[in-house]
Amino acid sequence: NAGVMQNPRHLVRRRGQEARLRCSPMKGHSHVYWYRQLPEEGLKFMVYLQKENIIDESGMPKERFSAEFPKEGPSILRIQQVVRGDSAAYFCASSPKEGTGPTDEQFFGPGTRLTVL
Amino acid sequence: DAKTTQPTSMDCAEGRAANLPCNHSTISGNEYVYWYRQIHSQGPQYIIHGLKNNETNEMASLIITEDRKSSTLILPHATLRDTAVYYCMGAGNNRKLIWGLGTSLAVNP
């Protein structure tokens, strides 16, 4: 059973371009979480999705950021018109069911390092 | 707002027990407390979770106070490979996930 997959692992964009980050959850997991980690800082929750639904997006910036988790395919975190402050590591995690319960540990991917020039 | 608080950093001698505290007074009484760690810049890794009782697994022990307002993660015999940032996490009454800012644990030889 493959773990959580994220791609690309490294992404370089110029200011104003769009960044698309992909996350494939573990097999059988229907819940996906996105986190951002700025350099030298802790994890910051961004958004929690279930298939085709956004459950909690309280950590997402109001502008330029969006997330989706379609019925088929990976979850996508999209950042439009990137700025230098978006440079960070973006981690995705998946769980088999809604948190938090006895079997709802989150399995994390290796992250995507976004660098905005 | 709901939040968890952890010390920014801690040191521990190799072979000794590392005790990492977390205050989480706003985590709902029905929600579990989770601990994760992040080694270097890798993705976080699950360690342990608990609700009311103390828990132990092959990695660590978790002590949760009776009022559930705080917990302590215990690494009984810390090794150099346990050097990492340790996060506690839970959910508030609205089920929103609450992550601490993490404790950077340095295990020294």
C-alpha cells in the first residue's frame, strides 16, 4: 500500500504565475488535509476536504488559494498569482475517516517545496 | 479561539527520558489528543494518541491529565534519532483541528 504521494516535490515559479500542487491520498482514504510550513515555522492547517466537498477551509487565505478533491484523481491545491511570501513547504495528509477518532491518524506525504522567484 | 501551547524548545541527554508538555485546555472533551513529530524537513509522522487514559506504544507514552487540559509525551530512552519537532494536536468543540506550534527537541550525546 503506497503512502501519500505528492508531486511535484519541488516547484519553482515566478511572481504572478500559478502553482498547482497535487496530492494522492493513501488507498482507501477519503479525507485529505493540506498544511503550509513557512521556513523555520510550525505547521499551519489550511484546508480539510472529503471527496468533492470542502469540510473546513478556515486556514486558507481568502484570496488566490483554492483546493479541490474530485471524485476521481488527486487533490489539488492551487495558488494563483504567486508572491514571494508563498514560498513554503506544503504538506498533504490523508486519513480513512473524519477526524478525530481512534483510527483517524493522519498520514503525511513528503511535501512540495514551492519557491517563488 | 481554541489553541494548544507547547514550549518552543527542549534539550535532553541521550538515554534519558524526554518529557514534552502540551497545554490544550480548549480541545473538546470528546476529541482525541494526537502527537506527531517532524524530523528535519520530512513529512510529520504519527506517534501516539489518547482520549482520557494514559497510553503506551512502541514509540512513546502519553500521559493525559484528568481534566484533559494538558498532556505529556514521554520518550523513555531518547536517542539521537529522536531529535525532531514534536507537535500536539486535537480538535475543538467545532471539530476544527488545532495544532500546536511544536517543540524542537534536541537530544544531545
